[in-house]
Amino acid sequence: MASSNESEKRTTKKSSLLIDLTSTTEDIEKSFVSEKTTAIYNGILVRFIVWLFDNHKNHIEPSIMDDLMDCHEKDKIEELNPPIPKTSKKKKSKNKKRKKSDGDNEVLRNHLKNKIK
């Protein structure tokens, strides 16, 4: 027969596998996905939506297309009149794979990031 100490260990082990489904979805998500992973996923999602916007607008829900078009227009205006850069030294980007070009849909990307959060 198992001692009370062993049965406590088994009970604790089983209860750690249970999920409290009465919690908010954000709490449940945070228990499974780290913030860094969520940030990476959101970045990939934003790039995918921008790709859809640039290449296959017919696959985007019409209800959000107006917002995306507004942001795209703001990007065009900023491309023609870029903001004056600050004179302070810029930190080097750790992500050397992707360099931003002039027409990089920055307003559109920021809008999507905020909507996803």
C-alpha cells in the first residue's frame, strides 16, 4: 500500500495538468505561451496580413479593408514627406535579416500590431 506522502505526490502531479477554464482567455494563453513567442507570432501575422494586402486584397474581410486602406494612404503620405530623423545615435538592430525600405507600410504594420494586441 502506498504511503500518504506518495499519494500526495500523485495528486499534486495530476492537479498540475488541469486547466482552470473559468479563467480569462488571456490568463490561459499566458500559461501556455510566453510573451516572446506571442510577440514573434504577432510579427509573423502582421507580415502575412501585409502580404495579403499587397498581393491578394480579395481575401481580406471587407469590414477591415477600410482601416487598412486608410493606413496605406498615410504610408504613402509619409513616404513623400518622411519625418525628420533625430540627431541622436541610433541603436543597431539585432534583426539583420530584414531591412526596411522606404515603402514599408509602417503605418499599416503599426495599426495591425495594435489591432492584434
